[in-house]
Amino acid sequence: MRLAGQGCFGRIATHLAALFVAPYKTRYFLAKLFPHGYIAPDAYVCRKRLELGRHVYIGGRVIIYQRHDGGQVRIEDDVVINDGTIIEVGDGGNLVIGKGTTIQPRCQFSVYKGSIRIGKEVQIAPNCAFYPYDHGIAPGKRIKDQPLSTKGGITIGDDAWIGYGVVMLDGVTVGKGAVIGAGAVVTNDVPQAAVVAGVPARVLKMRG
């Protein structure tokens, strides 16, 4: 792991380091061995305007794609991004993932027009989707030719828990310590320490 990296030799070194370690979460400890962390050999990580913190774990088949007009991607210390997650940045969008946040498999971050800011120690379950933009549907024009628009970015407060299959839409702020129930579609702000669920998401109770 001392020699691991995204170049050809670095990928070979990473592969050799992981060769005798069981796959998936068993490899978390490899990210802790050296500050440059662990990036799976089959992950695709675009390095332009990318800032990686210390001991970051990026799992298999993760894609971090930055279009030519995309903004910055900042992934802070001790972040875990599990297998199959896709991050796309374009049209001026920026992404920040705060220290100690864990993203479970197959999540989708389409960071176009608006930006996404995820706080510290956030827990994001599998198959969640984050869309800080909307797509035009005006009549008389093909859908694929419609412009994108946004009501604002998406902000997730520290220590929030985003349940399985949640969809976050543009212009939403989730307060610190909030819980979003599985399958919810979040279209409005969520208060700090609130528990919400449903389509669209509504407050069910407050923690404590």
C-alpha cells in the first residue's frame, strides 16, 4: 500500500496489496495504513479539480467523473465510498463530502447546476440518489433538448442518516442529526434532529 496509486504501477501495487484480503468492507483497513488511502484498482477516479483527504477508501467500480465544465470535488479525511457508487460533476456543480462520512454501495451523485455539500459523519445507505437540478419539460421541444435548472444545491448536515433508496432533489437542506426513512423523496428542508419519511417526505417525529 505504500506504493499504491492511480498510475499503472500504483494500480498493480494496490492489486497485490489486496490480493490476499477478502473483498468489500474487509479492505477498509488498507485505507488506514498510509495517508493516501485505498482506491480499488477497478475504480475510475478523475484527478482534475479533485482534493482527496487522508485515509480515504474508494471501493470497486466507483466512478468519479468530472466533465470539462464541472467544479471541484473535495473528499475529506476518513471518507468511505463503497462499491458501485457514481459521482458525476458538471455544469458548474461542486461536491464536498465531509470527514468520516460513509456512502454505501450504488449511490448516484449527479452534481450538475447546483452543488452538493455533505457534512461530517453522515451515513448514506445504498441506492440513494442526489439531484441538485431539474430538467425542463416545456411543450414543443424534445425532452433531451430541454435546459437544466436548479432551485439551489443540496446540503446535508453533520451526523445525518439517509436511509435506503432515498432521493434528494434540488434546493434541499437536511439539518444536523436528521433521519430520512427508506424510499423517501425529499423535496423540502428537513429540520435538525427530525425523522422524516414518505413521498414527498414529511416529519414524523423529532429525535429526543
